[in-house]
Amino acid sequence: MMGTKTLAQMREELRRKLSETGEDPIAWLEKRIAAHKTRNVRTDVLESIKRVLERRSRKKHPKSKAKARA
Amino acid sequence: MADRSPPPLTGAQRRIRHSRVARIARKLGFVGAVEYRHVYSKSGGAQYGQGQTAADDLLIVYAEAFDRDANPDDFSLTAILAHECGHQILARHQRIARQVKGKLSDASEEILAAVLGSLLCEEVEDQDNLTLQAAAILADHGQSAAVAIQRIQGLRTLFEELL
């Protein structure tokens, strides 16, 4: 089941969790993305999280499209 | 939401909702019956039920899925259905089902369903939101954000290879 927590609630919980690193969540994610890229390690999950935290609300139109496994 | 009833719909409006969820579910790869029930469920909007075979499986979508879809700060209908399709993959995909059968806690199953669901979505935004859901559930169960993200990345890579 999807559960009843909204996306906004989950986003805030994860933002709080990331703040426990002592850094700004976006800065922390950007630092990890840069570090992973230099080591040729995949960054798609880090980048997904960063996009969700940066996104204020879901835009209905237009939506970007990408292949699911890109 | 759960304490009240959804606003009434005409028969035609219900049929439109059913057609929409059936169309999205098929596009996401769901096998089995798809139903729309115009009630609030406390499930979050949809529920997967495992039948004797995949063709007997059932996806029930509830009124709150449409409420959530209309809320710009919540999951889209597609993301909600993709999460349930993730449950069907966990139950039906030969290699994945064999690996996980009887080994998953409820929370683990939700995490894996979210990761699988993220792989089924065409829209980047839905992919991202289900990825966040998986990480948030893991973090909610005591993992640090760094470990949660690393685990989700590992699962994503594994499922990409298996699907």
C-alpha cells in the first residue's frame, strides 16, 4: 500500500534527516553527487532526491519525460 | 480524509475514473483486474491483491488516489499505481519473487515496491517521487540519510538488471 503520508510530509522528513549531517541538504547532496561523479559511481538516486527537495510542488503541465531506466 | 465520504459522482464520472486507472495500470504493466471504488480506504489510495495467478490479481483504486493526484504536494495517480505494480512484480517476477518470498517485513516490501514503481514510471517527476518515498521509509526506520540513499541506489541497480 502507498500509505497515507503525503509527498510533502516525506520530503520534509527526509530534509530533516539530511540536515542531521550538519549541512544544508542540497549542499550535502551536491557534494556527494560531485564526489560520486569523480569516482564514476552512479548518482541517479542522489539526483532524484535533490530534484524532489528543490521542487516546491508538482507541476501538472508540461512534464519532462525520460526512459524509466535511463 | 478517512473520516468522511468522497463527494458523490455520477455513474459516468465513475466510469471515467475506472477507465483512467485501468489505462494507467495497463501502461505500467499490471496484469489482472482493475477496480475503482468510490470510497475512502485508509490505504493511501490503492491496494494490490494477489490471486492464484497473475491474471487473478486485483488492483483496487480508491477515491483518495484522485484527491492525492489533485494535490500538487502529493503523489500523482500514476505514481500511486506504479507503487502497487511494484508489489505485483515482487509477487510475480520469477527471479525477484524467488529472492524475496517470505523474507520481507512490511516496511521492506513498501521500500522495494517504491523502487520498482520508480522504474516503471515514464515521468521523471514520478520516478523521483517514488525514489524519495523509498528513501524516506528507510530513513524512517532508523537509517541515516546517506545509508538510505546508498541502499536505494543499490536496489535500483539490482532491479534494473533483473527486470
